[in-house]
Amino acid sequence: MRKHRWGTGGWLAVAVVALAATGAGRSAEAPEPCCFTNDQFTGVCRVVPAQDETCASILGYLNNPGSTGKSYCDSTTIRGGWVPTRCNAEAQRRAAPAAPRSAGSR
């Protein structure tokens, strides 16, 4: 019978793979936000996914006509027509409505 000798390097590699698989080696940073736009919604909808959510699952929820129970996008009831967009200040400024002009500025 043949015995395998792993040595220190082999066991270290196994430990690293095991930690990566469990997520124990990851830092506790907040997830990146997901941003979406819709022609019927003013501005950019910005959502930080919960632990069991992804941007794709949130988009699926927003585009499902029968979905209820979540408070995404200021608890909007708009379903369908949502598309992903960049989550940067420039995209939010472009999506924001223009300020109304007063009678004195005409």
C-alpha cells in the first residue's frame, strides 16, 4: 500500500480552499449597491442587496408583475420596465428632474 505525504504546503493549500469555500476569509464589507432606472420612476433606484440577494434577483423582483412585499425604490409599485444602470453620482444627476423655473426667471 502506498502512503501519500502532503507536507506542510499541501495541508496549507487544503486549508485555504476550505476557508474560501466557507467565506471565512472574506472581510465584512458592505455589498456594492445595485442601481436601476425606469421611465415611470423619477431618478435612480439604489438598492443595497441583503445577504441572500443579488442585483439580478432584485431586478427580477422589480420586473415581476406579481411581486409584493419588498420596499425597494421607495416602496414603488411600478413593475416591469426596470433596467440596470451605473451607481454613480453622474447617473443620478442626469436622472433627477430639472428644477421648476419660477415666473421671475423667464
